[in-house]
Amino acid sequence: MAKQIPLTQLRRGQSGRVIQIMGGFGMTRRLSAIGIRPGKKVTKVSAMFMRGPVTVRIGGTEIAIGFGMASRIIVEVKE
Amino acid sequence: MRILLMGNPNVGKSVIFSRLTGVHVIASNYPGTTVEFTKGWTEYKGKRVEVIDVPGAYTLEPTSKAEEVAVEMLKEGDLVIDIVDATNLERNLNLALQLIERGVPTVIALNIWDETKHRGINIDVEKLEKLLGVPVVPTVGITGEGIKELFSRLEEAKRKKPIKRTEHRRWDNIGKITHEVQILTHRHHTLREVLEEASTRPLSGLPIAMLVLFLSFKIIRFIGEGLIGYLLEPFFTKLYLPLITKLSLFLGRGGFLHDILIGKLIEGGIDFVQSFGLLTTGLYVPLAMVLPYILSFYLVLGILEDTGYLPRLAILLDNLMHRLGLHGYAIIPNLLGLGCNVPGILSTRILESKRERFIASALISIGVPCAALQAMIFGLVGKHGGQYVSMVYGTLFLVWLLLGLILNRVLKGFSPPLLIEVPPYRLPPWRTTVKKLWMRILSFLREALPLVLLGVLVVNILYFLKVFDFLANLTAPLIHGILGLPKEAVVALVIGFLRKDVALGMLGPLNLTAQQLVVGSVVLAMSFPCIATFIVLLKELGLKDMLKATGIMIVSAFLVGGILNLIL
């Protein structure tokens, strides 16, 4: 079963495919410029506690995303 | 002809630039090291051509001030060398394709080529070249591999007719290209990756951060004190003092010229801190008290920059920084400010909004003491005991925190979320790290030494003209009444506008108590920025915001100084 969850709810080490970015034009553009777009596979590396940034690995790079922004990135995971 | 070096942040543009032109620019391992463009010259087919190091950009549709600078520059170049991180092909191709679509004559340097092998990345360069329609040359900036070939192919870059493509189509195209030219082989976790992950996880990351900061501080103190105790102090007292004492005798131990060159004799002899002549204090303060700490601070900072640790610190501190109206990445300008406020404030360009840049610049110029001032705090306040040094640092840190909290409340708007690329850990390439240290030391000597000497000269002339007596009496209620300092301390505050280190040195002869020294150091650190900081604030913030920052500065300096005076 495939399930759609925000990036913040990925478990550490779990991978998912980005399917939607729920944000305005500016946010979508910033994210896509740095490599996060629908269709890309992301793996969660870590998350700071108290709604801190989420670090993901995408391709060969690590990217840190603020909690608010990360919660608006929807990924699909296989259960 | 004018060649632009462009590319995503942290792909090694500055390293290649230094190689091509011999002009040394600061290069580090984090996105956003270069926020201004630098020009240099190199030889191409026997002709002098201009090369410009452009700040990194992910896209030609700017999302930060550094990217705006990059897009502006594009109009003025004849040819672009697009530097692409070979370990990150897909994302880097976005900028490459945008350049090619615009018809800009482009040559691609496939940089960091050496890392592809051990990271299991295999790129078919010939095929990539065919698909893109522009020359592609693998390079290793740090060693210079491939740079010659890159240059030999510049003439193949031609201006083409621009084509229009939607962003969606472009990404499709990039996807296809990467799929065709790149093969990734799966590899096991390396020690580096384990370390990388450990330093961004809260439970392991926070202790690592504390250890890194603690060690940095210890090493800075160790090297700084070592240089002073074993090298500079002996040099000045054993070799230089007898010489200068002879000169003092020759000048008759007094008079106008003697006072300017040697200064006042303290208990019948020369005191390097208190005499205040050009050849005594004017040289001793910058060379024997400040320089050792400049060296040790920038050595440690350079290593932190080049390993790629700083962005990880930004992740750990993101929550805290949001409360100050910033996001985690703003810790980098603040850290740079601990060396000198000027580069600190310049690097606030890596932040996205004007509001953030204002808050960060205000915090740096008010709450972050530069290395020169810190060296003097260690030297002068430290004599009375470590607890007083801690008091100065503690107060400044509190001010930094409170000011951020308040500014975040008062200013309209909000802090944008953190979104940064975290570079891989790398061993500092020792040659660039040492070169960077050398550049920073040279620029300290070039910029600070003349100002220190000027400061000492001005002070002596003004003393001679008795201007300060007048000023001291005029401001006595403020200086003595509020801050509890002797009225003559106003002179130091005025000179602080030129150099903070000299200013703190001027508090020496006033025989202050330890408490008064704490108040004086804090007020000096917070009050008027030195002239260099002043200029960069004006340049970066504009007149209105600069005046606003200065206003906050004066009010908070006297407020905090007054409170300290009451409780100490």
C-alpha cells in the first residue's frame, strides 16, 4: 500500500518519492532549484527535535529543510 | 574579453578563479562563501583577459541577494565558464541549461572530478558534451587538473540564438540527460557518511557541536597565548625595548616629538600599553597583542570552514535563530563577525530577506566583538581574573540574544525557513587553507595597522590641543553619571570609532577597577561601530537602516553599561 505523508513524518532512514509541494510559486522554485521536485526520491537522514530542520539525502547531496517547509512537501511511501 | 566563472554555490569557483588569475579570494566548503564578485586577469592567446568570480547561483531566477549579483553580472560577460559539481550533476545542469538556452557562449568545467570515482559516480563526458552542445572538460580545481584543457577549448564557445523553454520541460530534459550519461553504483556507508549523519542528529549532533566549539576556543587561546608568551612578548621586551629606550633618551625623555613617538614615561620607563606613542603602543597593540589572536582565530575558522562543519552547526541552531528573527544559516555571518565585523556583515547577503539582513547586521555590529577587541579584552581584562572576561562575554551574549528577540517582535514580517545544501565533509586542502589564513592576516595588517597608528597620532595631537579636557567635562554626566567611568574615558569611546582595540588600550592608563573595565569593554564592544563597519553598514543597509542600527546601538550600549554599573 502506498501512503502519502508530509516529509516530516518520514522515519529516519526511510525513503519516499516527492509527489506534491504545497506552497506558493516562490517556495516551489526555491525547492526545485536546490533539487527537490515532484518525482524525486528522498531519504530522511535526521531531524532536529522541537520542530527543527529535517535533513534529507537526494541524489548525492544532503539538504536541510526548515520544519515548516518540510511539512508542506508531500511524499509517497510504500508500507 | 571578459570571462565569467559561474555555477551553483560551493562547486569550487573561487578555487579555480585563484588558479587562473593568481588573485587570491577566500574559498571555503559551504554554499555562499562568495557574495561579491572579484575581478582578476589572466592570459589567453597572448592577450590579457578579465576573469570574474561570480557568487554562486542555483538558477538565473534569483532567490537571494547573492544570486541577484550573479544575474546582474551575466549581462557584462562575453563568455561563461560554468563550473559544475560532477558529484551532483542533475541539480547543477539546471543552471547550465539555463545558460545554454539563453544562447550565452558557455564552456562547462566538470569540477570535483576526483571525488566521483570513490563515490561510485560514472559520467560519460563525451556523450554529455554531445547532448549539451557545448565543450565539457573534467577538472579538479584544488590540484589544477584539466584547467589547461578547459582554456584551450574556450574558442569553441559560440553565442547562439536563445530558445525558450518552460521550467517543466527543462527539468524533463535534465532528467533524460542525466539518465543517459551517468551511472551510479551503490556503495556501502563510509566513515565520512557516518560522521556526517551523526553531526546533524540531535542526540549526537549537540555534543559534537559543543566539543567542536570548546576545542576551537581552547586552540585559539593556546596558539594566541603561546605566540604572545614565547615570541612577541620576548621580542618586544628583550630586543625592541632597549632600542626604543635609547631613542627616548636621545629625544630628551619629553617634549612634543617624544610624546608622539614614544609617549609618556610611566614610572620613569616605557610601558608598551600605557605610554601611547606611535613607536611604542602604536606598534605593540596591533602586533604583540592583537595579531597573535587574529592568526589563531582565522586558522581555526579556516579549518571549520573548509571541513564543511558550519552548515551543520546552522541546522543545530536553526530553532534558536528563528527566535531571533533569523534562520540557522545566519550563524555563519555571526561567526565571521567574531573575526571582523566587516566580512560578517557582508556575508549577510546569503540571507533571503531584507529584514533578516537588518537583524543580522545589527546583531553583529552590536553583540559580536571582533577578534581585535577580544584580544584586548583577554589582555587587559584578563589580568584581573578570568571571571571578569566571562562577565564581558556573558553580557554580550545576553545582549545579542535579547536584541534579537526584541527585533524579531518589533519588526514586521517573519523569518523565512532554512533551506540549505549541506556540503560533504572534506579534509581541509591545506594549501588553500593556509593561503586563506595568509590573506586574512595581510588584510589585517594592511587595514588595521595604519588606522591604529592614525588613532594614536590623533589622540596625541588632541591631547596636546587640550580638546579632550573640554569634551570630557562636557560628557562627564553621561560617562561618569551613567557608566561610572572616569570622565576621561570618553576619549576611548571617541577613538573607538577608529579602532576598538586602541580604544580599549586607552582605558589602561586610567587605573580602572576590574568592574569599571568590564563596563568599559562592554560599552566599547556595543557602541559605535568602528569606521570600517560603519561604512559597510551604510553600503549594505542604506542610510535609513544604518541610522536605525546606530540608534539602537547607542541606546542599548548606554542602557546595558548603566545596568552593569549598578549591579557590579
